[in-house]
Amino acid sequence: MDVDPRLYEQMAVNDNDIHSIVMSYLVHNCFKETVESFIACTGMKQPSDHLEDMEKRKRIYQFALEGNALRAIELTEQLATNLLEKNKDLHFDLLSLHFVELVCSRKCTEALEFAQMKLTPFGKEQKYVVKLEDIMALLAYEEPEKSPMFHLLSLEYRQHVADSLNRAILAHANHPTYTAMERLIQQTAVVRQCLNQEHGKDVPQPFSLKDFLKS
Amino acid sequence: MGGVEDDEPASKRMKLSSEELRRLSNGSTIKETVAGSSGDLMARPLQSEGGEEVVGSKGVIKKVEFVRIIAKALYSLGYIKSGAHLEEESGIPLHSSVVNVFMRQILEGNWDESVVTLHNIGLTDEKTIKSASFLILEQKFLELLGEEKVMDALKTLRTEIVPLSVDNSRVRELSSYIVSPSYCTSVQSPKQDTLRARSRSKLLEELQKLLPPTVMIPEGRLEHLVEQALVLQRDACMFHNSMDKEMSLYSDHHCGRDQIPSQALQILQAHTDEVWFLKFSHDGKYLASSSNDQSAIIWEVHETGVSLKHKLSSHDKPLSSVSWSPNDHQLLTCGAEEVIRRWDVYSGECLHVYEKTGLGMVSCGWSPDGKWIFSGLNDNSICMWELDGKELECWKGQRTLKISDLEITGDGKHIISICRETEILLLDREAKVERFIEEDQPITSFSLSRDSRFLLVNLLNQEIHLWNIEGDPKLVSKYRGHKRTRFIIRSCFGGLDEAFIASGSEDSLVYIWHRGTRELIESLPGHSGAVNCVSWNPANPHMLASASDDRTIRIWGLNNLSRSVKQKEPRHSNGIHYCNGGT
């Protein structure tokens, strides 16, 4: 820690601010029971339908993460109509998740038919063509895990799509799409980097939250 | 050991002395040793040192290869029976039986069997076998798709093509074709053409390119060899200057000297002082000349000769050069350290004057799209203007000299000028990159080839250097013979495909070299003063113009042409047609 601790000990931090930050994180990630306990402990006010929506959002996220894209799509339609129509990229990614599932379970004929019906209409727009080719190419391999496109089968990819879906639903309901916590950490890191560069210090590693917390 | 074959007809058998037999066993050719042998015995096979039979006088053509490519040519021409007969009679098959089976299987679409046969051909390179298998299976895949057997096609892709591990990006493309029936019709994709399987004979052609030529003779091999020979003959022909000289296979190509302009057909006497510069328009219909008499003249080129069209006399200084607009409708004239004027060729009107206060112009040029004018100035800078006179850019510094030519390359990207005594600058005006040609001797003038790839540089020491200016400049050839001691002498490219170099000279002669062989082929007398500049008509390889200190311009043409002109006109003593200005 190279900044003098005395400098920021003077800064006052409001308890309510901290509560809001924690709450936004919990809500974003659908930790329903924790939210309920937190409200009870801190005495914060929350609108009642918030919890219901959170539950639904949680289920949608789970389905997407598992790769059960069709279910996720169905529930999303119920919760937020027109959302997928407005987010075509997301819709495409979700449909491709289902396709990948079919390919992984070696249901090639079904996969082919599904692709022809649902995915190829997207091919009318140039920006989807490359993605479509990537996905279609999976069909060529008897062991898709060994193909050059194996990343489409990975948990990281599903997580990425699930996260995008989550953000889209929050945006649709006019909630913030990024948690305050995330933003604060990002901001701190950037500011620290800038300061280090300005002072001309040779800092080989970028700002590390982990190290900061340990010290 | 080597010698005459026993199964030859008796009439051809020669008696050989013991000495000749000994020479034969050393591998020398029969043609030299057998007395009385005539040229038609050239196809007689001999034993080369390697044990294979050879044909031809130099012993480098292998008989088996020779017969095979002839057979291939016969088949290509459609003479199937002749081809088959040749194979039988010579005992040399065009293709081995395995290859014949392979070819038939491809044409009949027996894909799986053809892949098996492929492995039996005896290829040593694993990669080739795989690539060939890939091509065959790709064809199978595309044909299945064409028959709408989608699942079969998919199976081929998955189980046969992918395991080859060849060309993954092509695999991607093929996968996308599976869904493409609905996809291709809606997207304007170039893939639509490649979706349709190519014809099987096309596949065979591609396979043949892949396989070693000993296995499958390449298509058109004999024709290719013959063309190679013809091209070499043409390039070696020093006087080749005529389009209508067709090449025959019966004898080696050789043009006569009569294709080079060597007779002065006209003498143009309209200038009143030394003529310093001249240039034909791009379409060869006009000639522009400029003179120490402060005027420029536009001449018109007709079938019957050259006549004066306009005299442009508005300058107050001697004119150093002229430059034709890319479409030949306009002309720039440059007064020495004075101004540049732009003229309309048809009306002879001066359309614009380009000047810069306090400075004088030394050279002029057009951009290839005719939108901008470039000029060198006497403060060593180069400027660029729009046609209406608005200055767009100025490259300051040591960019040009007071005596310098200026050229713009055909792509509009490079400006060429002499920047130092012994250096030529090639300035890429967009990328702002400079390249240089460096000489040991001071440079007096240069000329750019029509394709902008070569630069002809005249030096103080009476040498002309040809440089290739693509990439890093490389010296290609040197030409010598003309005389230059005091003045600026200019040279140019010319003739059919710019195969010749012409230059003026201080000894009053016009010099012409063959560009490739560097041989001096003509030195033309006629002028009575130093010849300052030459220009070869780009549209007529038989017309050359020269400008001289004797105040005249000579138009040179072919010898035989002048004879026919002579018949039409009243007789002159030497067949030269004089033209005094002011028609």
C-alpha cells in the first residue's frame, strides 16, 4: 500500500451507502434468502414484487447456465415480453446454446432441423453469418469437444450468455445492469493505474484487488 | 553398349566403323558421327548415359516423356484413335493401368473405389494422398447435397472428410452448405456458385495438378513447351516491331531490320530556334514540340503526314518542356523558370496560367486522372495545383533541381524528379515514403516507361541506364554509343511493347537500341545539329520524331513506306517530304 492511510481515514462513509451497494449485489445475483435476511437486519425498504421477479430471474439464469435454452427462452418471454425481439444478438446466442446441446447429445438430425428452422433466418444479416458458420461447423465433427469450436461447449460460454440474459432482463425492468460493487472495483483499478502512470512509477503489475485487500 | 537398334528397317541401318562405335559408347550423338545422315533422322532414339532412350540432337529429350506428351496432345485435340494407336505402336502407355482405372472411377463417380485406387497408385507423399482424397470426398459431399441426400452428405463429412484433418476452414464452409438451401437463397453470398459441385472432368483436372506430373501428364504440356520456345524466339528477335508478324512453327522467328523506323519521311520547319523538347500525345494523333524561340507547336498526325495545327506563343521565355493531359485534350507548356500555361488542344486557347510570385517553374506534369497539375520550381520544391489554380500541396526542401524532368507514375502515387546531381527521388506522396536512385555520375534527364515500372536515366558520361523502379530500384541495363558533352540530351522508350530505346545525340544522329539485348541497331543521320529529344509514337511503332538544334523536327518511318509515298507525290531527290509551318 503506497498511499498514506491517514489521507483517507478522514473520509466519512455513510452506512446507508454501504447497505445499498451490498443490496444491489445481492439483487443482481438473485440471492433471495440473503436479501430477505439483510432487509430484516438493516431495516431497509424494498418493493414487494422485487422478490418475485428475482425468483423468476434466478430460474431463467439457472436454465441458461445448464444449457436448457428453450426453457430459459420460454420463461423470459413470460417475464419480459418483446425482450428477445429487441435483443436479437441475445436471442441468437440462446438458440445456439440449444443447438449445441443437441449436438452434444449426438442428436444430429434434430440439430440440423432446428438450425434450418430457427438459426438460418438470422443468416440474412451479415453480422450473424460468421457466428452461424462457427455453429454449423460443429455438425461436422463426431467429437465436437475436439473440434476447433470447442469453446462453444464450455461452461464459460454458457455463463457469458446467461449473464447477458440477466443484464437484459434487468435493463428491461429499468434496473441497473451492473452492480455498484462491480463498478466501484473497476473504477478503483482504473484510477489507481492512471495515478501510477502519472507519477511515472514503474509498476509492472496492474492494480490487484486481492493484494489490496490483504494489505 | 549403345548403338543402332536391331529392329529398325534395313534402309536406315548404317554401317559403322569401329572408331564410330567407340565414340558411340562414350555417349556422343549419332548425328555427328554417322556420315551422310540427314536431318530427318533426328528422332532416332539413342542410349543416353543414364540408360534411357533420348531423342533430339542434344540428347536431352527422354523418348518416353516425349511420346507421352504427344499422346496427351493428341487426346486433347480429340484424336482419340490416333492417341490410342500411338500408345500401342510405341509400346509406351500414356498412363499406367492403375491411373487409367482411377481416372475412369472419378469420371463415373465411384468415389469410394477411387480413394482406394488412389492409395494403390504408388504416391510417396502422405500429404498429396490426403489432399487428393479430400478433393474426391468433397466432390462426393457436394454431389450428395445436390441430390438432396443431406444426411448422407453429413455422414460423409463427419466420418470421411473430417478425419483427414486437411483444410479445416473448408470443412467449416462445407458444414454451412448443409443448411444453405434456405440460407443461400436469401443471402447474396458468393458461395452460391461454389455450392454447385464442379463437373467431374474439372475435378480430374484439379487432381492432375495435385499429383506429380509423372503420374498424370499435365493438361496442355506440349502446347506450353512450344509456346515457351516461341516467346523466347520473339524476345531474342532484335527488330521485332510489328504486330502483324505472326509466329510460325516452321522456322525460327526473325524479323528484318525493315521494321525499325530508319527513313526521315518529313522535316518540320516551323520553329525559329533550337527545338528542345517534343512528345507525342498518348493516342499518337498529335505531337507537341517546344523551342528556344519561346513557342510551342501542336502538330497533327495524319495518314499522309504531320501538319501544323497550332502555334502557342504566349510565353516570354524559352520553353523547356510540354506535357499532355491523360486524355490528350489539353497541353501544359513550361517556360524555363517562368510560368506554366495550360492550353486547349483543339482551339489552341490558353486556359490557365500557373505561377507563384517570386518563383519560376522548371517542369510540369499531370496526375493520371487529369485533375491535378504538378510542377517543379526553382526553389527546389514541387507543388501540386487543382486545374483552376488552387494550390493543394507543396513539397519543400531539396526535391528537384533547376534542370529536371518531372514524372508522375500511372497509379498517381509517385512523383519522380532529379533531387540532387546524382540522385533521383521517387516520392510516394500518400505514404510519404521516399526512395532514391543513386548514380555515380550526374544525371541530365530521365524518361518513364508507359507501364511506370522502368525509368530510363541519361547521364553526364554518355551512358543511358535502365532502372526497374518497382520496390527497391535496380539497375537493369546500360546503353552506350551516343554522344553527349555539353547539352541535355533526352532518350525515350518506344516501339512495340516498348522494346526499343531511342536517344538524341550531340553528333546529330538518332540512336536506337534493342532494349533487351542492348545492341545498337540504328544510328540515323539527317539532322545538322545536336538532336536534343526523341519521341516514339505510342500508337504507331513505326513512327519516331526527333527535335534538333538545327531548328527542325524530323519524322522517321519505315523504309518501304517512304517508297510508296514517293509514288504519290512529285518526285523529290531523296524522297523526303518537307513541311514548312503555317498550313
